[in-house]
Amino acid sequence: MRSAKDPSILFVGTRPILIVWSLILLIGAIAFDYYSSSEASLRYTVDRIEQGVQKAQGNLRNELVTLLDYGDEELFEHFEQSKSSYEELGSSYFVFHQDSLVAWSSSSVPQVDLLPDLYRSGPCILLANGWYLMERREAGDRVFFGLFLMKYEYLYENRYLVNEFHPYFQVEHHPEVTFAADQRSEPVLDLEDHVLFYLSLDEDSLHQETSGIWILASILLCLFFLVRTLFDRLFQRDARLSSFFLGALGIVVFRMLTLVWNPLELLGDLSLFQAFTLGHSYLHPDPGALVINAFLLLLLCYVFRKWTDRIAWKGQWTVFHVLLVGYFIGARGLDVLYKELILRTDINFDISNFFDLDLFSIVGLLGIGSYLIAALFLAQALTDFLLRTIDSSKKLWVIYLTMGSGLIAINHYYGVVDLIKVLWPWMILTYFMLMHRVRLRGPRLVYVLGAMALLSLYASHMLEKHIIKNDREQLAIVAERLMEGEDEVAELLFDDMRDRLEGDSLIWQLATKTPFNEERLLIQFRQDYFNGYWTKYDLAFDRVSPAELGQSGFRDLPDSVDMGFSRISQEELGLNYVFFKRLDANKVVLGLFELNIIPEDLGFPELLIEGDPTSGKDMAQYSFAQYHERELVDSYGDFDYRLEWSQDMDDGSRYYQEQGYWHFPFDRGQDTYIISTPRKSFIDRLTTFTYLFCFLGLMIGLAYFIERILIEQRWPRADLQYKVQFLVISILFTSLFVFGLGAYYYILSQHTANNEKILSEKVSSVLIELSHKLEKEQAIGDREKLEVYLDKFAKVFFTDINLYQLDGELMASSRPQVFNRGLISEQMDPGAYKALRFDAESKYIHEERIGGLNYLSAYVPFMDSEKNVLAYLNLPYFAKQKELEDDLSRFVVTVINVLVLLFVMSILVAVLISNWVTRPLQMLKDNLAAIRLDQTNKPIEYSGTDEIASLVEEYNAKVEELQANAELLAKSERESAWREMAKQVAHEIKNPLTPMKLSIQYLQRSLQDRGEDWEQRFERSTDMLIEQIDTLSAIATAFSDFAQMPKAQNERFAIGVLVDQVVDLFSEEPKVELFLENQVDAHAEIIADKDQITRLLTNLIKNAIQSIPDEEEGKVVVDLQSKGHQYILEVRDNGTGIPEDMHEKIFVPNFTTKSTGTGLGLAMSKNIVEQAGGRIWFKSKEGVGTSFFVSLPMPPDS
């Protein structure tokens, strides 16, 4: 027979139906993704868009009819009242009077002056920022246009400008709008069933981000239930460790095959299952694979922990050594994974700035967290092995110190000196050993928090270490980019101005004029073209011949074009770009562009930059310095550079640190430039630790909730201590949450108010300076001069400046690109126009929007010295919006960091408070549990004067009363016991006396007869007498043992280990299967006499075996579990059972249901249990079997 465990308890609540449901969920997620990329989904999207367009067309017509009766001023009033509904519906309205725009509801529609001409081409038009549906109505000499924005369609995209349908449609997909029909396009009809346009949708772009999330979650859920079921079945067949390792090997091989042939590739482009952009790994090719691998390892380690907790695997040193080596190698692999994820992928792991985290950051942290928790489970199993195998504390410490020393020595040999990186797996093992050796009896929450703190310490240390390294590498990348001088914005701006520049006759007249006036040409170029953004370049112009051009070293200029703007790759020239214009066969105009490394216009709006500008670190976060012959020439940023650079870089290092910053120096020509970025502070490191601690806590808490509550349906004990902890944590969490929410909105409102104040002061300053300058120069009507002045003031005040005419049309701007690219209309905001023109307000500040960018904008009337309004001055603050967002983000992050720290501290405070509150009650409970009727009970000494003191006083009084009653009861019980004993002794003695009397009488008759067989009769009689005397002696010995049972020698020992050992004694019992269901922790202990408990278990198991008839296949189950503050031991058999009429006498001395024996075994068992402070009872059904239960109390400090 094998000694094993009942398979049903490896995982409680394992049901195949759960696998079915998880598979249905996975199939549903895949089907949803498939449907979302199908023609049916396209048809659904088209129908929804068509319904929205027709509804919007009806709204436009109805609103235009309403507007016909309004005057100009009334129109602006109506537009202001309807602003929110217009924005929600995507509607805009414009009113023309004799081809002049007199009223408008929005400043977001560009090219408004073209509307009368565009309407002739049809109701569907494409403007610079999107597709619009247009309706037209006439009333006298006024023409009304209504526009519905169907889809944003920008010339380029970035974080603020996204080509998508208006939120009015509420569609997930954003198909292309076209006027041409093809096989993959669907028509969209208007209310008269005329085709407005066609929608064409590429299947590869149909996948939704949520599809990948649901598919990944479904895969993890399937794996969870499949692994549980698989190992449950394996455990049922064979509980040896070899079965577990075979199952684990099968799962690993299967996972490797799925990595080679990835079935998820059939689903198309799901972002979670696309390869990492900056690096590739066979084991972790994409974020989804990272999470799946980590989750699988976590499940295997969890199963191994459960498996080894149910069987005795002590002594299997080979398995232990292999797992220990694998544990340390895996820990080293986790270090490598950290490095690869942070340095070789574009996932952001800078947790201290959690506003910058995205879905991939969360997925990456989920994978890392799963690996860490897997290490936790494996460390628990390894520690349990050592604790079960080695009893000597000295040997344990020798083993642990040897492991730690070995790790340090091996890693030092390979040059690894980071002690946290080297020793963190050893620290986890040591922590578990210490928790057992010091016999920590506090709440399990403290035990778990300690392990989480160690994992978070390691994880935060490694994250910060590699993030710092990544930051330093970013310094080199930025420096290299600056040295190369590639400027996508400059190239875009030149493309915008190319046609205008080629047709500028004045410029080329100056260029061909003899003698060549370089300075005059430079001024003209600066004034008309290369201003604003271009001021970051030092410009120089020259006119050369083609031969001189070749001798100058400009080898990369293309010969096939007459005018161009090219980046120069020859570093020896010290230039970034060259502008050239071939005037004729003998003359070429050269414009030399050299980038100023020190930035002067970091406020350039991200609206004008194509792509995602957040892919690299924001340039505003860097500081710069320029040194010429080691003397400071220029600087920018928060860092205060020294006047003389004295840093010695002869040690070969490319970086150095000073005053809390990392610095990277590089040479460009004869100058040395330094780019600097802040180092991580202690607060940043603490923040990372705190967030990781909370993240791991959420993962463990969620796993506990799913495993214990939802599946096993085992609710935590609801004692007073846990109630106090829950109450305190809930109150603190609610308070912190409400405080944090209030603080956030307060900060937001204060921040907005401060920004409005700053903007108000700035617009007033600009107004004063600009009024003085324009009045002096008389330049109000000269647009070119206006833009020059606006550009200068924009640099001084670091904000953009717009000037509008009295009719609301743009006059000049320091940032004309925003208008030239159609991001916004050249009409001023209608609300501001109404406020300044009709309401005569002196200042108007409100929030405006371009794409996804919200920004503050201030308007003031621009007046002459006689207070006549000449124009309207506008300061849009979008150039500084990113900086404002970053300031708010940093402030909010700081508040959240403090709140998270306070919440973590509140958990610890809750534990301390609950212990402090419940300590007197625990003292009462321990004393109540220690009350014995057979010994003197001591009263409680308590010096307090609170409610507990009253309970203690009452308890002491009851103890005295109980002592008196116990003595009376003991006396009565002794007398009753002796009377019962006398009956039993008399009965037991009387039984052998009768055959003895008969034997003597028989012997007397034989003596009188003196027959031939006298000697034989004499011998038979004496044998009978001797046999009966032996019986009397055995009875006397048994009663003597019962009466003189030794006093219990109590000690603390592991009940689970003892049960394992006793069950092993009966493992070879023939014809009986013995099962052990050990559901308690390996460290579960009781205080009792170990020898007596061994006798108790032996007696119960032996009785169970003997109760099974020989003709039946026997089965005995020994079950040990915890319930409340008790350990419950059950010995269950499938024997004949105990007749119901014998139930009351089963524990009576000398009563037995067997044909042999004294009947004292169960009586002594009851005595043993009661001496240990427990109780014994049984349940039996005749013909089915019997279960004996023993309840033993946990130690008071558990």
C-alpha cells in the first residue's frame, strides 16, 4: 500500500466546468476580435456612420431654419448659449453678408472664406483639418452655412492630432473617407438617398486594443484552471514528486512549441502580441508572451508549494539541490530580464511618474510581479524542506550562511558587487526561516507584508538602477541627435514655404544684384522666412560659383534640383543644413544653417511636430551648457553651471555626476557642450518602492480573493482582531481617498486660477509693450512688420501672440504655422469676439481646444492713445501648455505619493492598533482557554480601569467559584468513578472466578474417585486455574495502568509532522488503504504531551483498521485541518460501524465492541485528549463506517 494523500484536496473546488467557461470566454474574445475585423463589422460601422450623418444632416437643416430670424449680434448670443451642444454634435454655423463673414459659431473650422465656392462641389467637403458635411440656406442678402465635422483629417498626426471620426458617431473603427468606389468600400447616403462618400476600411487596422486585453485575460484564466485540473488528476494517480515534474515538463514543452509556432499570429496585429520594438527575445518576444510565461511559472511554483505541503519529501536532497540551483539561476535570469525590458524595449517603467505609464507598462509590471511571486512560492517550499529535514538550528544557520557566502563569492568572481542584486533570493529564504524560528505568532498579514517588502525592495532597486542607466544613455542619444542636427520640423517648415519662396522676386533680385550684399539678403530672409522657429539656427548667406561650391566641401547637395534644403552629413563643416538656390549656370546662393545647441525655443508647440514627441525624453527636462576654452558661454535649464569647466574626464567615463544631476559632455568644433538631467532622488526611489509594494499587494490580494473566496469559498475568520483591522484600514483608506480627491480638485482649480492670473498679467504686459512699439513705428497696417514685432515679443514673453482685425479676422501672428496648416480658423473665437465687440469687456480669458490639446487663451482690445479700438490682441497659451501639464502632473504625483505612503503606513498602524485593542481580550481568551477543572486556575492581574477591568473582575470571581465547584465535582466524580470501578472490577474478577470454582470442584471429585485418568484430570484443572489467574493478573494490570496514568509532560511540537510520522507506521498494513489529508501549515503546532498524542493517534488508527471485516477492502482516511482556533483530527474508516445502542458507552472504561481487549483504549484516549485541553467525539453509521474526531486547541499566542 502507498502512503498518499486524498486527491480531492490538492485544490479545493476544482471543477471541469470552470475550464469550459474559461474556454468559452477565450473563444468569445477571439470571435469578437475576428468579427471586429470582418466585413460584417465594416457594414455595422458604415450603418452607424450613415445613421449619424443623416441625423446630423437633419439637425443642420433644422438649426439653419432657426438662425434665419436672428440679427448679427443675436446670432453671437445664440451661438454662445448653444456652444456646448454644438461641440457635442460637431456642428458649426457661419453667416455671410454679401460674401463677407459676419457671424460664426466656431473658430476650429479653417478656410471659412472658401465655403461659398466649396458648396458648389457638393455637400461633402474636405478642409485642412477634416471632412465636413455642409448645408446652405439663404435669407435676403445673407447666406447661412451649417457644417458637421464627420472626421478629423489632419495633414499629419501626433499625440494631439488624430485622424478619427467625431465622438458623435461612437464608433470603434475609423475607416478612410473617399469619393471613389472600390470592392472594399461602402457608400454612405444622405437623407435623399444620394451618395455622399464612400468608406474604405483596411482589415489590418480593425483590431481593437480591448480585444488583445480580453484575449490575454482569457488565456490566463484558461491556464489557471487547466493547470489546477491537470495536477489534481496527476496527484490522484500518483502523489510522488516525479509525477509533478513530468507534468511540469509537459507544460514547459508545450509552451516552447507555442513560442515556435505562435497561434496568436493568426489573429493579426494585436498590439499586446506584437514584437518588442527595440529588442527581441525567444522566451519573451512580445508583452503578451512575457505575461503568459511568468503566469505559467507562477502556477507551477504555486502547485509545487501545495504539492510538497501535502507530502513528506524530506530527505530528497537531490531534488532539493536541483531546485535550489534553479532558484538562484532563475533569480539571476530575472536580473537579466529587468535589464532587457528597460534598456532594450520602449516600455516605460518609470513608476515614480505614473501618469506616463500606459497599458504596456502595466502588462510589463504584471509579468515582473508574477515572476517575483513565483520565486516567493519556490522559496517557501525550499525552506519547508530544510525545516522538516533538519532539526538543529546550528546546522540551519551553517547552511544559510554557506549559501549567502557562496553567492557573494561566485558573483564577486564575475564582477557583480551589487549586494541587493546578489543576495535578494537568499534574503527571501532567510526571511522564511527566521519567521519560523522566532515563532512569529502575529497576524498572517504582517508575515505577508514582510515578504512583499523584500520583493519590492529588490524590484525597485533593479528598476531604478536600470532606469538610471537608461537615462544616462538617453543623454548620449540626445547629444548625438544634437550633433547630427536632424530637424524634422525645420524640413516641414521649409516644405511649407518652398512655393512662396520660389516665387519671391524681391529675394532673388537681392541675390542676383551686384555687388552681392550678404547682410541685406540675410535681413530679408530673416524677416520674410527664417524667423520664429528658425531663430534656433545661426544663418549665413553667400553667393558662389559651381566650382567654388565643389571646393567648399558640399559634396552631398543634389544636382537634379534648382532649390533645396539639405542636411549636411560632413561633420567637419560644423553645419547642420544648407539651403541652396541655383540662380543660373554661374551663380548659386548658399544659406548655411548651424544649430544653436543651447535651445531658445523649447516652447514650440507639439501640435506642429509630426509623430509622437513623447517617444524620447522631453527636451525641456534637460539642462544645457556651452563652454569655449573651458569658460561658460551660454546655458539653459534648471542646473546652475560653473563659470569654468574643470571636470577631468581622463578616467574614460563618458558621464559624471554633480549636484544631483548626470552630465554628459561632448565636443562640437572648438566648443564643449554639456547636457544634463536630474538624478533620481531618495523620494523617487521611495515612490517606486511604494508603488511596487502596492502593485504586488493588489496581485496577491486578487489571487487570494479568486482562489480562497470565489473558488474554494473559504472566507477569512471574522474575529474581533480582523474586524478592527478592516475597520481601521477602511476608515483610513476612505479618509485618504476623500482627502486626495479633494486635494486634486483644489490643486486643479488653484492651478487654473494661477495660470489665468499669470496669463492676465502677461497679456497686459504684452499689450503695453506692443502698443508703445506699434504706435511709435506706425506699423499697425503692415502685416510683415507686425509679424516681426510679434515674433520678437513672443520670444521675450515666451508665449505666442495673435492680432485680429475688428471684424475678427487674423491680422498677424507670431506662430502663423498653426493657421497655415489649417489647425484653427483665422477667425477669432466667437465667444471672445462677442465679449470684446458687443459686450465691451476689457479682458476675456477662457479655454480653447485644438485637436486633443486644451489651452488657455486671453483676449484684450488693442487701442490707440485716444482709446480707439484698433484690433484685438490674443495670447494663446498652447506653447506653454505642455509645461503647465507637467507642473500639474508633478504636483499631483507628489500628493499621490504621499497618500500611497500614508496608506501603506495605515496598514501597519491598523495591525498595531488591532493588536493593542484586542490584547486584553486575547488575554481573557487565553486564560479562559487555559481553565482546567483538574488544577488550580490563577486569577488575572490587570491594572486598567476600563471595561476590560470589569470583565477581568468578573472572570476572577467566576474562577474562585469554579474552583470551589470543581472540588465538589471532583469529589463526587471520584466517588462515582470508584463505585463504577468497583462494579467493573467485581464483574471482571467474577468472570474468571466461576470457571476456577468449577475447576476446583471438578478436581475434588476426581480426587475422591481416584480414577485411572486422575493425573490427566489434575493437569487439565491446574492449567485452567493458571489460565484464569493470568486473566485476573491482566485485568489487575490494566486497571492499575488506567488508575496510574502518568501526568502529561507538555511540550510544543508540530502536529502535522507527528501525524505524518504516525500514518507512516501503518503504511504497510495489508488489505487496507490509508490516506492522509493534511490541510494545515507545516509549522502548525500544539502544546501537549507528544508521547500521549502519539498513543492517541496509534490507538484510533488501530481501532479503525480492526473494525474493518477481513472480506472487505479497507480504507482509512486521516484528516487534519484547522477550524477557528482549533485543530480538528478525523480518523475515518469504512468498517462495520458502531451499533446505535452502544454509542453512550463507547468511552466507558472496560466497554468494548470487540471480542478481545480490556475496553480501556478509548477511555484512555479520552483522558489524553482532555488533559491536552481538547475533546473527542465520533459519528458512526452501522454498516457504513465510523469517524472519530479529536479537537486540540492552538497555542494561545497563535
